[in-house]
Amino acid sequence: MKKTSIIFIILSVFLAFISWVNNQYPKTHPLQFVIPKGWPAPLYDFKQNPLTEEGFILGRKLFYDGRLSKDGNFSCASCHQQFAAFATYDHALSHGFSNSFTFRNAPGLFNLAWQNDFMWDGGINHLDLQPLAPLTDPHEMGENIDSVLYKIRKDTTYKRMFADAFGKKEINTQLVTKALSQFLLMLISADSKYDRVMQGKDSFNLPQKLGYEIFQKKCISCHAPPFFTDFSYRNTGLSVDDYLKDYGRMRITHKRVDSLKFRVPSLRNVQQTFPYAHDGRFGYLDAVLEHYRSCVIHSVTTDSLLENGIPLSNFEIGQIKAFLYTLTDSSFLKNPLFSPPDEKRMIPLPDAQQHALK
Amino acid sequence: MTLKRIFKNLYLLLFYITIANHLFCQVKDPKIFTLQFLNRIGNDTLQLNKIYTNTLGENFSISSCRYYISNIVLEDKKNNLKEEFSDQYFLVDQADRASQTILLTSSLKEVTNIRFMIGIDSIKNVQGVQEGVLDPAKGMFWVWNSGYIMAKLEGNSTLIKAPRHAFSLHIGGFRQGENTARTVLLEFKKGCDTIQILADINHWFNSRYKLPLQENYFCHEPGNLAMKYADNYSTMFSVPEN
């Protein structure tokens, strides 16, 4: 009697332990978020959305899936192309649903874990919320959330992938956006020539070196490394487009002091993200630098750093451009992890997952 | 060892667990406290798409009426006790009968007053995508300027000079200087388990501020007008004499 009850208790404790262990370690494969050397801690709260291989692969599939738009033509990737550092290549404004143009230039997507507010006007306060804006904008993907969820829930591949990534049968807005965030968070661009030079693994040629020196004197207070933006909102003295009538940050804060202020864009991969400015009005770097040199419009909210524009000689412009091209991160632009998923690879082989993301 | 013995042991184990449970957890006697929201126009029960006249003399009908209730606090003033339901959010929707009844599990013996927020606290406005009634798919969230629409009133009035003579009041804003979350306090004469809360929609248009529909038929962003509407509708709640 005593013996059996002891055995019984041990057995039940053991079973309880097994089920506890099972719950503690679901069958997902954690994905390491590697902070580049010397960079600050990311701002994104990973505890609320732990990165996993399954979540990343699901997010990537969603990112490249046209069904997230109303007519099936516009995936996130239709305006955020990898070879353009996830901006729209060679387009001032991107094409959206029903033959329309978007209102602003699509920014590149990288290093998003270090960013608190999103969009040119900073209107969106969380990375997980960001995809909902283009998704529902009638000039972008033109869809509504319920309809996207309906399409995803009907798809058996998605059903399986959501269950794999989140361990739930449910598919809802939160999980869709968390999966997208997992993909977006992994888009880290920190392997340009500039980065290698800073790590002592490479060296600038003469124009690049001179350009870097000029950049440090004249550009760095807004385009501060390592992100090449200080994430602030500034009026750089651009004229107002009389059709778009875009007053930038003021639309969000309703404060006059924010009139015509836009986010300082990162200059990483700037070679690939042309045209420039919030409405893509500058087709070339020369046009941007020419603006700073001689076209800054002075108004109440124009940035005080641009009181006299930025004095630049033609020679200096050439050197600065040489430096800016060292910010191109070709390993990021070509990283197959971030490329459209090959449907064959989407069905993971038993050992494929173990190698796919290393 | 026979099957009987195993069962005997199993019962013994269950018995121990029950004892331990009683020793270590103070089991209170929970009660269900029911809140029923009843939208009205003056003394009439609100019906969607029926024509009414507001206290400013304007005719109007309502096609949609939804608002968030959150941060409920039940108080028993006599015994100086209170209970907070801080992480529970409810979306009262005129088109969804079930949403108008809120059930709370409370251990208070008597509830003498209730405090609640009409809207969503600022914290939940900055924590990304939520689930349940806070899911942005519910249509109560601005995706271009992150933040919840605390309350929504849509309808028509022949007096409005806009397409379809429609008014559309989406009231939101959580940042300092634009906050539209309002706290409401209601007192009960005698304690009870089910409380009916009347919400007179007329207060939207005429309470602290006079906001004629003809002039203020469109509100789709945070700001002064949104805050005036919030001030107005925060006074719309009352409890019938009990």
C-alpha cells in the first residue's frame, strides 16, 4: 500500500514536470537578434514578440503576399523592394491600388528595431501597428483588416504556419502584425563599407575619406551614425507641393511649430533609395545637395541649422557623394533570407529549418 | 496492485490537494455584478435609424453608436472597500445587444458607486496591436495617427450640408493636451447586483458645450472639437432611481 502510493506520487510529479517543460519550451526555434557592435540596445520590446524562425518565415511570406491587398496585386514588397533597401526603386511616389499614386515616397526599411515612431510624420507609434496603415490606405493596398484575415484564415498553408509560429489555432490582427514585425526586425543593415572601415577591416579611398570629413562637419548633426538619422522631425526648407499640401508632422501633433517637419531619413543605402525627400522630388543626390546649398526656403519652422543653407563647393559635393556611396550595404540588399520566399522552400524539410537562418 | 487501490490513492491525493487549497488560498465568495448600458434619446430607448430631435431642435437619426468602457472600479463606501478591473476593456455597441451587458466577478458585498472610463487609457494606445475588443479590426482605431477611437457616433440629419447629409463623429486622442478619455462616477442609492446605466445620446450635442450637428458634423482626428465632444458625452450617463 505504502509503496504503491509513493510510486503513484512520484509518477504524477514526473508527469506534471514533463507537461511543465513542454509548456515552457514550445516547439519553435528561437531566432537570435544580433546587435551590431557598438550599437545601442534596440527599442522594440522583444518580450512581447519573441523572434522565432517560424515567425520570421511567416512574416516574410506575408510581406511578399499580394493577397494582403484588395486586388491581389500589391504586396508590401511591391513598394518595398529589397534591391532598393526596401524603398521603391526609381519612383518618387509608389503605385497603389486602382491605378493610384501614394502621397509620399516609400522609405527604405531597415534597422527598425531602433525606431520608435514610423512614417514621414511619425504618426505611428509601434512597429506592429505600422503595416495596418498601408494595408488600409485606399491609395496603397486598399484592403480592410477583416478581409485580409478572412483570406489568410482560409489558406491551409497559413493555418499551419500560424500554428507553428504562435502555437495557437487562432489567426488575428495581432498575430499577423507580430509575424510581419518579426520579418521587419531582422532587416538589419550594418555591413556597408563604412561599417567595415569603422571596424578597421577596410579603408576609405581618398575621395571617401575627404567626403567623410566634410560629412562630419556639415551633415552629421541630423544624420548621426550609426543610423545616419537622429530620428527627429525637421523642416529642411522645401517648398509646399500645391496639390499634396503636405505639412508633415503638424498633421499628427496639430502644432504650428511642427509645420513642414518630416522625419530625418537614414542615409544608409542612400545610393539605392532615390528619389529623395518625403515626396520624392529630388531624383539625384546632386539635387538634394544643391537644395541645401542654394534653395533652402526660410520660414518660421525652418531648421536653425539651415539658416545659411549648407555651404558646399562642387568639389565637396563630389567627395560627400563618394562617402555616401560607402553606406551601401550590398550584403543586405542581396541577403537571400530577405528575398521572396521560394514556395518549395516554404515547406520546411526536417533539417532545413536548422540551417535556413544561420 | 489492483485498480481499486490506485483509485483509493487517487482520491487520497485529491483530498490532500483540496485541503492544501483551502489552507493556502483564501477562497472568497465571488459574485456576478452586472452592468447594463442602455442608450437613450431623452426618455426614449435609442433605436438605430429612427428620427429623433435633439435638445437644440435638430432632427437626426443614428446608424452607429459605439464606445469603449474600461478601467472600471466598483466601490463599497460603507465598508471602505473597492475593486479595480484595470485590464478589462468593453466595447458597447448599439448594434450588438450582448455588448451592452458587462459582467464583472466581484467579491464586494454591496456596491455603492462605480467609476469607469469612457475610452481607452493612454498606455494601451502605445502598446501595439491588441486582441479582443481592442483589435484594430473592430474599426475603432486610427492607423495613420496611432490611437483608439474612444467613441463613435454616425448618422444623418437633413440639416447637414454634406454628402448623404451624414454626420460622422470619431472621437479620439490620448496625448497630453488632446486626451479624450473621460472618467465617469455614478452613485447608487442602494446597493444591488444589477445596475442599469442610462446613456442619453442627446448629451453629445448639448451639455457642457453646444455643438449643433449642422456645424460640427465631422470629427475624425484628435483636437479641440474631439475634446469638447468627449466632455459632452462624459455627462450622458446616469442611473435610474433605485
